[in-house]
Amino acid sequence: MKIDLNTLAASQLSVDRGAKQVSNSSLTGAQATTQDRTTLHSDSLSVQALTSQAMNTPPIRQDTVAALRQSVTSGTYQPDASKTADAMIENNRQ
């Protein structure tokens, strides 16, 4: 049976409120069970910080991207490994 979660409303999902919790103290090793828990919350400061960071990213240099795409497509792109490593290290320091 296929369940399409995109079409189910939250009110349509069944919740077993009478579920019994098994005590782990009476179970051994492989018999012990755990409960899965999920907590969702909206941290407005995090959302604002991410939004600010996204808005402050530098613009895409379309001319550079187009030239690089052409080099890769034609097979003439020859990256310099040491320059790439140096740039990664320098970027990590900032």
C-alpha cells in the first residue's frame, strides 16, 4: 500500500494515545526498546541569521561561470591542485 504524505492532512494521521511504554528494566540486551522523539521549533534568531547570511552573499559572476562551463565542456579545464588547496586553506582562515 502506498501512502502519499503530501496529501494527508495532520488531522488524518492516527495517533495511538493509549500506547503502553515497556519498562527497560525488565528487558535484557536485545529486548530493550527505545522511543523515538522529534522536537520541532522555530528559532527566529537562527532564521534571521540565515536570511541575513543569504542576502549578503556576493553576486554570481555569470561571465566567469560561463567561461568555466565552456572550459569544462570542451575538456580544456586544467585545475591547479596546489592553487585550489591554497584557496581552500585561505578561505577557511577567514
